[in-house]
Amino acid sequence: MQNGEAMSPQDPKAPEAGAMEEQKPPSQSQGVEPTAPPLPPPSPPPPGPPEYPRPRLVFHTQLAHGSPTGRIHGFTNVKELYAKIAEVFNISPSEILFCTLNSHKVDMQKLLGGQIGLEDFIFAHVRGETKEVEVTKTEDALGLTITDNGAGYAFIKRIKEGSTIDRLKTVCVGDHIEAINDQSIVGCRHYEVAKMLKEQPRGSPFTLRLVGPKKAFDMIGMRTKAPKSSEGKMGNGRETLRLRSKGAATVQEVQNEFEERATKKVDDLLESYMGIRDLELATTIVEAGRDKKNPDDFAEALDSVLGDFAFPDVFLFDVWGAIGDVKNGRI
């Protein structure tokens, strides 16, 4: 091709129009938008208030038959409490029958229930002698009041004077009922054990396997006084650690006069109707009925928190009446 001559369409060296268009760089006019620059990283949130560690509640403990003093903390229910005590004294939690507060004696008035005062000293009563007793019911009631330790052991809290059980001098308050007619009842609640005993036929003998708490002999000299340390203590002496079967433990004020009187009355009704004593259960019942306006609302509230008990209607009406009597100052 000469200079100045036009390139003909038939010239094989001429590039095709499509090829020339493909070689053109993409432009904004062809609908391709440029990539946006990356967003800057978000700013860190402003620092919040500093976190302070929660106060650690430390309780002093001994084995009731005699031991050095240990310190425990970090438990939220009775099973965890027993595990902590067992760890301190290098025993199994299953060795612990029950605990008393501020007394090493088998004193059911000092029995640890669902609340521990922040200044209370805990004594753990462990398994001692095992014994088997043959019992023959001569009347409908044996004269026993049953409670449990919240960790699977039911034991005798009260023996009625002059009753069938009272005449068997080997049976004592504080004895754990381990089996009835060789059937283990470990893990049963107190109301289940009371029902089994009530269902034993009159005139037919049956066997109780009992485990008494270990008694102090020469080990009594090992008991030491509580140290005067205030580590982990808090409050004004009117606060308690409330242990719950469901949920975390809470620190709360001790019961007021109404709650204390109503709880005692409900505990009496539990013994009368079901043959059990349980201050924690009585406290829960009072809390369920404290602000209710009628017995139906009370029964519904109680069923939502204690449905497993299947309380008889006559018991619920008597409890409702007792709570009302305390509120109105009639008791």
C-alpha cells in the first residue's frame, strides 16, 4: 500500500471492525461502573465501666463428729454445698447425711434447709452405723415425720411420743432411711418415702434399713473454734444465702414476721397432711400465695412451681386459709 492511499475493505491486512471494538478499553459509557473504595473499619466501642469481681461468700465448716475447720465457697445449691464440704475433708459427697447450722448436735431445729445466714457455721453429719429394724404397724400412723437433705437422702426429723416408732428405741431422730423391705429409697423425696410408709399394711411386719449419723468419741477434741476472719462476709447479719433447687442462689433479707409465721404454719400443715417437714418447701408455698387474691390463683401458681407434689385440694384450701389468717392477724 502506498503512502496516502486508502485501505480497501477487501485488503486482507485490514483489521475487522469487531476486532477493533474488542480492543477498546471498557469505558463508563458502556455501563460498567467503577469499583467503590473499601469502607474504613468501624471505630471500637467506647470503653464501659470497669468490671469489679463479685464478693466471694466464704463459709466455715466442720464435720459434726469432730474435725479441723475448713472454708468453702462457690456453691449455689445443696448438692454443690455437699460437694464443696466433701472436697475440703477428702470424703465422698454421698457420705454426708445432712447439715446443721451453728451446732454440731443432731438438732432438727438447727437443720440446714434452703437458707444459710451469712455468718452461720456449717456442721456436716456423715454416715455412721447401719442398722435394720423390724416394724409392725399397730395403727395407721407410725409416728414419724420425714424430711430430706435435698441431695437424695430422706431421714427422720421427728418421732411422736408414744407412737409405734417411739417404742423402738433403736430408731432415732436423724436416722437416714436407706431402704424399706430391702428396696433402696436413696434418691426419693421425703413425701415419696412418707407415702411408702403410710401404705405399709397394718399387722404385717416390714424392715427398715437405717443409717445413723456418726457420733463423736475421742475425735471430739479435734473440733476447733471458728476463726474470727471476716473474709468474704457481707451484709448486716440480717441477710441469708437462699439455696434453690432450680436456679442460682441469691442473697436476700431474712423473712419478715408475716413470712416467718406463715412458713411455720405451712410447715405444720405439711407434717399433718403428708408426714414431712420442709421449711424450704413451706417458704416456696408462702411465696406463691403471698400476693394472690383467691384460692384458684394460688393453686395455679403453686402448680407452676411445685406441680410434682400433686397436693390434695383440702391441703391447698387449708394452706390458703392459714396464709390469710396470718395476713389478717388471726394467727
